[in-house]
Amino acid sequence: MSGLERYMPDFENRIDLSELQDKMEAVKREVKKVIVGQDQVINMLLMSILASGHSLIEGLPGVAKTLTAKLIAKSIQSEFKRIQFTPDLMPSDVTGSSILDLKSNEFEFKKGPVFGNIILIDEINRAPAKTQASLFECMSERQVTVDGHTYRMPRPFLVFATQNPIEHEGTYRLPEAQLDRFLFKIIINYPEFSHELQILQEHQAQKAEDKETLVNPVITGEDIIAFQDTVKAVYAHEEVLHYIAQIIVQTRVNPNLTLGASPRASIAILEASKASAALLGRDFITPDDVKYVAPSILGHRVMLTPEKEMEGFTTAYMIKQIVDGVEIPR
């Protein structure tokens, strides 16, 4: 037995993924009416949705970080909320607070903007640590606790957060505990020449037209919930689980890293690999799925030693070395 058959005993799909693929392709088509040359970013965000994970989108100003996230949210018929993070934003401005009702003389909880299906947090690293910490519980446990009362988040619940590179003025570095709650960290780079030209040509052709009006909802929140449940049933061979575990352990023993990946990272790789396989129409994962998702999952979870940073090494380079160094099950 070799090739794909090795990782799926029956090889034939046990799960019908045709509707999932069709709907996700429809979302891609809608977003690409406006966004040019960001296929990788769009694909990663769709995998994040299917894996019930949150995504951190990083890039320089003007590369359509916010617009891409907004358009994906617009293609889904669900409750969308946008929160602009600023230095003076308070935790209660995000989660909500208890307010005294003068008529009943009792406190009533007023939900904050974080209560929704798809939450876009714009420039998350513009707010200080105490405001960022307000997201810990809702992102990892999908609930908010205020004054001893717990309030559940609706399903689906997904956070897309944008940030400028931390070297930029007026930004706060996200703590490791916050970063670990994001499934992916997705880097958006400047477009290449052909895409830059296409952006100009399309902008000229549309003239005064609002580009966001071109995107229509093509999928419902109920569809997302159903697809997320379907993705959880994607099969993972024992050898692939062993492969994921080896990669994670290597991040912890590598002498060039001061911080390795947590068990949450290994689970994230498994769930994201399932989403990757489902988008490709497979109901089982392979080492190629693992290799595809691992850099965006590990990049924000590991930390270089100061010596390696001074030498100009990057976490992306070290992760590639680690992943390439782990033997692929044959």
C-alpha cells in the first residue's frame, strides 16, 4: 500500500464533501470579485472557519487586511461585528458590562460587540494588554464571565484580528497567551507587479462604485456549523498523528528556540489539516496537509533565542528546518 491509500484504509470517501466544497468555492468567488492575488490568504481564512479557529492577519497598512476579512464575513449570512482597537479601549467596551436598571433597581448585563458570529478586531495590537486580555475567555472557551455570571457565545463564533507589524509606532506586542489562542497567523505581503496593475485597472473601471457591494452572501451560519461538524469527522491515520507529535516535540528541544509549541498547537495542526483535506475533497489527512498548515500555526507560537535573532534568523526559517527535518511517514 502506498500513496494516499496508506492514510485512508478504504480510500473511497466515507463523507460527502461536495456541498462543503461548492459553498467554500462560492465564498472564494465572491471575495475575489474585489480582492486580487491573495488566494493563499483567502484559503487560510476558509480553513480557519472550517476548523472553528480564529485567525490573526498581519501586514503593512494598505494591503487589504481588514477588507479581506470583511468580505469573507459579508459572504456569510450571519451576525458580523467590527471592533476598532485603540489605546483607550476598555475591556468592558469589548465584552459588555452590568448596568443598573433604575426601573427595576437591578443590574442588567448589556452585551458588548464581541457577541456575534464573526468578529473583526481591527488593529488588535493598538490596545494595551488589559483590553487584549478581555478576549482570552471568549476566544478559547467561547463564553464571557462578568460579575460572576457566564454568558455563552453564539455558534458559529470566529474572530478575525488584524495587526500591523510590531515594529510600527503605537503598537503593543501581543502576549504569548493571546497569540496561542489564534489558530493561524497569516502574513499578507505586498502584491507582485501583475496584481498591482490589475488592482489599478479594476479600480479605474469601477470608478465611484463601492467595491463591497459586489459581494453577496452565499452561505449561512447554519451551513458553517454543519461544515465544522463534518470536518471534525475527517479521518487521521495513527502515523499522521505520530508525525504531528514529532514536529511539536522538535520545537521544544530545538536549541535555537526559547519557547516551543504547546499541546494546543498540536491540536491546531490536526484540526487545520482536517480543514485542508476537506477543502480538497478528501475525508482523510495526509502529511502534505500537515506541512501546508504547520508554518502558519507554529510561526506565532515559538520564539527564537536572542542570539539567533541577532544573527538575523527568523521563526519561519527555523520552523521550515524543523518540519523538513522530521521524517515523513512512508
